[in-house]
Amino acid sequence: MRLLLIADTHVPKRSRDLPPQVWEEVARADVVLHAGDWVEPSLLDTLEARAKRLVACWGNNDGVELRRRLPERADATLGGLRFTVVHETGAATGREARMAREYPDTDVLVFGHSHIPWDTTAKTGLRLLNPGSPTDRRRQPYCTYMTATVDNATLSDVVLHRLERHA
């Protein structure tokens, strides 16, 4: 099962649309996981129409309509692994231990908010993944997203992809 992980898209405030490379990944993915900060419902509508499956939550920049349509926390079992998608996880210091306590029944936690890519594993085995942002790099050198594979309850091939600036 091929996964696409994105967050903090901020469409149309930070970008008019997702980069073409990300739309190509949407077409290839079996599941798209979006960790919030959509900003406007139009991108949600388009992803719901184009993705084979979407697992998503709302973020702190998402208004009433997005919060009505999406949960604050989205849980899904994919290929035998338990995924949780949330927007915020708090400070980076102590994140692994704090999230392991908060999500004891989760195998993979996908989050956003900081726009800073993150890939670590807590002592409990909880994998924490932040794909960064494909549209708003902030202080990062590149806009980013992640892909991964799930097979027989094993997460593999986790890749952080850099995007070149686009017009």
C-alpha cells in the first residue's frame, strides 16, 4: 500500500494549488494522509474527488466548515498498522515520550503544524512523521512531502521529497 503524507498546504493563502509533483503522487497513492491546515474547503473537495482514500484532520488555521467536515484526530488501520493523523503535537523537546503516552494504541503518528519535517521513533515503537509543507517552506530550505509503503503491518520506504520552487 502506497501512502502520501502531506500537511500545512495553506491553499489558497500560501499557494494557489498543490505542486504538480504532489498531484502526481496523489494519483499513485492508495491513501493520502493530510495533517491539517487546509485553510479553504476547496482543496479538501478536490482531494476527496481525486484520492483513492483520504485520512485527514483539521488544523489551527482551518475554519468552521473544515472543522465541521474533518475530525481533530483521524484514526485508520492501514495494512495492519494503526495510524493517527493530528495537526499539533506541541514542543519538539520531549515529543516522542509525550506522544507515546498520549497515543498508546497508535503505531504511526502523522502530524504537521511546524512545517518542519520530522521522522523519529519513540522508545515504545511509535513512529512520528511530519511531512513538512509542500507549499510553505517557512524557514526550511525546501517545501516537502513524504511517501511511504505499508506491507504486512510494516512501514517501509519512508522518503522525504523536496520540491523545487514553482511559480
